[in-house]
Amino acid sequence: MNILNQTTINIYWLIAILIWIVVWKGAALWRSAKNNNKVLFVLFLVINTFGIVPIIYLFTLWIKEKRLKKIVTPTSESIK
């Protein structure tokens, strides 16, 4: 029974890791395709990095968009 329980636990970990990878890879693939970045799209599609590179890409993209919104968005002081 001990081997069966250990195998079941390993399968749950494997499923959790696969879900983690698919979610982050899917988000990065979608954003790179939306931004028409073919090189990063192929990189994310071919190389498996356990979600680390897609997370870094999405985080840096989020920071850039946040900075652009600060520059573009008028404040109440600039309207006066």
C-alpha cells in the first residue's frame, strides 16, 4: 500500500506542475502573439522552462504597460 500511496502523491505533483506550466506558457504565447513577437512565440513554444521564462516575460511586459499608462493617463493636475 505504501508504494501505491507514494505513486498517487507523485501523480498529483506531476499534474500540478503540468497545470502550472500550461497556464504560464499559454499566457506568454498569447501575449507574444498579440504583440506580434514571433521570436518569443517560437521560444516559448519550443523551450520548456517550467514557466520561469514566461513569468519573467509577462512580468516585464506588465511593468512596461504600467509605466506607459502613467505617462499617457492625464492626471487631474494636468487638466487644470
